[in-house]
Amino acid sequence: MAVVSRCPSHCKTFTALAWWCLPEFPQHVNLVQAYANSKGVKIVGDIPIYVGGQSADVWAYQDLFELGADGQPLIVSGVPPDAFSETGQLWGSPIYDWKVCRCSLADYRR
């Protein structure tokens, strides 16, 4: 559990987020991208990482998500309209509560 021990305390209980907290995460992404590029595959943009709203992760760790008192998402993931979709996309996954988790983008990029 060396990975988990390097994360903030709330992430120690949430394995899906634990690897984000590693300082090596950007290097791992770069290695994956370099490998993909060497095989003729281009990775464009970002990779959103969410869990399903009905997943065991959300049920067990409700404090790590933007949920109401009834356990339902207050806001959900998606993207606004763009060149690929006139209406945007509604993914519907609950959003992480970064204030609680403390695994923000700045944290894992360090």
C-alpha cells in the first residue's frame, strides 16, 4: 500500500483516486502517450475519470462526492456544446468534492 500511504488521508480510503496523488502521475501519462504515439495512436485532449453514480465507490464514500442529503448527485459530469456536439454531452457521473478529497489537479501534478 505504498501508493496509498503517499496520499492525503481522505484518499487513503478511496483507491480509485489514490494513484492521482502520486507525484509520478504526469510521468506515467507521458510514458503511455509516448508508447501510443510509437504505435501510431495519438492521444488528444484529456481523459475524464469518473465513477458511476450507482457504483459501490459512491455508495461507500459519499463524503467524497458532491451529493445531497438523499445521496443523489448535486451536479453531474458533462461537457458544453462544441464542434463535436451541438448540444454538449451529459455524462451523468457525480462530481468529486475536491475540498474533502484534497486530490486536486495541483496536488497530483506536484
